[in-house]
Amino acid sequence: MTTVALSVEQSMLAATAAHMVADHPTHDEELIAHEHASGALWSALVAHGFLELVVAEASEEPTLNAALVVEQLARGICTVPYLGTALALGLLQATQPQGAEFADVLAGRPGCVVFDRELAALAPQGIAFDVASGALAIGVDGPAVYFSVLEKPLDAVDPSRPLATAIGPSTAVGELTPQSVLHWQARALALLCADLVGTCAAALEGAVAHARDRKQFGRAIGSFQAVQHLCADQLVSVEACRSVAWHAAWAVDALPPRESLAAAQVAKAYCAESARTICEAAIQVWGGLGMTWQCPAHRCLRRALLDRQLLGDEHVLLATIARERLSGVRSGTA
């Protein structure tokens, strides 16, 4: 695996995103409602050009740059639809013949992506992910890309990731080439990995902070060896997820589509499996409080569970990887 080292500019980008998240906290229901009403963080992201990071012509490493922003937004469990908009823009930029024109329409406003297969059990006509007020829904069904009409909102496991049902194709945009389909799938998986990494980091950081403050028997629970080992094990898992996620994002920008998709599939499978363990361990550190609605740890677990399902969980992706590898062995190309 190639070592991915961030440039000075990319480190500054991640730090800037972290500062913006800190300036617009959404750690309780009141702040979430305020952000939905004001759109302050979304406006700040647009004003600072963070949407342009996902456009290849405006950035040398658009996927890795976007992944760094997605990770920081997830660390704050932010409710802004940056991930859905990034995926929608990526689709439109790759769509021929009219994709670029439609991308200009989306610039500066939120968008969301309609998945036609992955969450079909909830609504056969498709699920719009990362829905925001006034969002434009971009549908994808194989190579076909279209604008879709949003219907009613759905009760989602993750309050920070609104979902809605979508009504079939409405306005055709064009089609993706076979290579563009692979490239978009790899980008989508890589950005979902980044969201999982940020979510896991938020869960672990919250648990460690609680372990420092919570006292039992006259001592902070973080001084107990069992708690220390639990947190240390999850830190190793978070860093492993970050490593494989950064590699997947780098691969999308640097490698041929089929190779980058393989890297992204491996990364998503690893991050999806690790995320639930990390978030559940954080709830364990919180103890009995971790099982309550007032504890923020459930927000991390909910976000991780939804990200885990999008574009396939670890079981689906590992089966896909095995099937492709076996096919390559039989054909002599592996």
C-alpha cells in the first residue's frame, strides 16, 4: 500500500474545517434545530469554496481534499449535507452530455443522491440520502443519471442524515461511461469511509473525555486499566481506519478506476466493520449513561450504522471482492 502523506495545504484544509465545525457546534437538539434554520455552517462552507474541492478541474486531488473535509464534519456530527452534495456534483461532472451544465445549477446549493438499489427495502423507487431543505436530488441507476423529485421524508436511524423517498426519473441528464461509473463508485465509497473515520473519532474522543471527568471510588474511571485498554484498542482501530480511508481517497485521484474501486471496496469493508465496534465500545465507556438519549454517543453509532449500509456493508463488499478476485483467477488476469 502506498504511503499517503498530506501536504501542508491539505493539513491546513483539515484544520480550517475543524475550526469551522467548532464555531458551529451541533451537539444537542437545540443546536441542531438552529443549524437547520440558519444554515450558518453550510453558508460558511460554500463561501470558503469547500464545494469546489470536489471538482477535478479546481483541485489536483479532489477526492482526498473532500475526504479531509468530510472527516472533520463527521467528527462534529454535523448536519450539513456536504457529503450528499459532493457525491451529486461528482455524478454530474462525469455525466455526458449535459452533466457540467447541470452542475452549474447545483453550485452553491445543497444536493442529495438517490440510491436505487442499496436501500430498496425501505422504498423500491429509491432513497435520497443527505436531504436538506431545497436540495436538488440527483438519481443514479446504473449508467443513467437524472434529476429526481423528492416525496415524503423518512424516519432515519441517523438524525444528522435525513432521508426521503424519491419518485423515479423525472429529468434525464445523460449517462456515465463504464469507466466513469467505476470512478464514481470508488469516490462514493472513499467519502463514506472518511465519514466513518470522523464518526469513530468523535465517538472515541467523547468516551475519553468522559473517562477523564467521571469519577468512581474517588478516582477518574480513566485511571482504571480496563477502561484504558478499551480506549487504547479503539484508538488503534480508528487510526487503522484513517490509514485505509486516506489510501482509498488517494487511489481515486491517482489510480485507474478499476484499481481505485478495489481499494475503496476494501477500505469500506474494513471501516464499516470497525465503526460499529468502536462506537459500541464508546457507549460501554460511558457506562449506564451511554444507553440514554441524553448521551451523545448514540449519535455516533447511528451515523456509523447508516454509513455502513450505504453502497453495501462489509458482508456485501467482501462478497463482491471475492467474486471479482475469483473471476480474475479464472480468466488469468488476477
